[in-house]
Amino acid sequence: MNAIFAAIFLAAAVIFCICDPAEFLPAMLTGGERAATLTLTLLASYCVWLGFFKVMEQSGLSAMLSRRLYPLSRRLFRSDDQSALSDACQNIAANLLGLPGAPTPLGVAATGKFLAANNNYAADMLFVLNATSLQLLPTTVIALRAAAGSANAADILLPTLLATLLSTLIGAGLVALTGRKCRT
């Protein structure tokens, strides 16, 4: 993949140098400046939300959310493994809050536990729930829109909620339908 991106960049640079050589260096510097600004904005957003999740974890709020999701998750994942379900519930709770990066280690741990218990259905369901990522607060997209100078970066809350709700329901429904057929 890196070779493909390098080839595309080199081809674009050669074409740009041929068509408008005087603007090549200023365009490169402007692009680098914008990339650095965006990176710092996203880094700040990630730090804030990962810190927020750490506070939630230490205050017990994350565990409380996990306990509230437990009855639903037992049926959703068709599992009684308390440890795997706890990780999966915390993963889902972090996704609901749109916390970037926080759900990944929890999802990996839960998937590993589901697969160790030979529960492929639960691992598949968790994968689909993470891919569709129902979000109440899409923090990363709001941060990107704010960094790009959007007049109202949070305008996407309702459309994002509706789109992710629909994709999550369809994805979970399809896993439930195909999981019944594949189950032995």
C-alpha cells in the first residue's frame, strides 16, 4: 500500500512540476502546514476523550455502563462469559460516546476471549458492532469539522446518529440471521 501511495504522490508531483513549477514548493509547504495543524487538532481531541474515558473508568462509571448493558449483551452475543461480556460492553459504551482509540483494546480483548471460548458468533457480532459503530457523539468527525473551519461542527449529530443506528441494526440483524444458520 505504501508503494501505491508513493507512486501516486510521485506521479502527481511530476505532473504538478510540469504544469506549474513555480507553485510546486508553496503548495507542498501549505499542504504540510495543514497536515500538521490537523494532526495536532486530532491529537488534542484524542487526548481529551481518552482522558475522559480514563476518568470514567477510574470513577466506576464505565463499569456501571457495562453492567447496564450486560443483560442485553448476554442475548446479543449469546454468551455467559462474564469477562468477555464486560470487555465487549465497555467497548460498545466507548463507541457510543465516540471515544477514539479507547474501544480498540477492549474489543481485541473481548474478541480474543470469545474466540478462546469457541464462540465465533459473539466475535462476529462484536466485529459488526464495531464496524457500524453506533455513535451518540461522533467526536472525531466534529473535531475534523472544527479544524476545517466549519461554522457549526456539531450539525452532524442527528444525521450521524440516524445513519449509525440504521447500519448497526441492519448489521446486527444480518449476523443474527446468518449466525442461526451457521451455528452447530
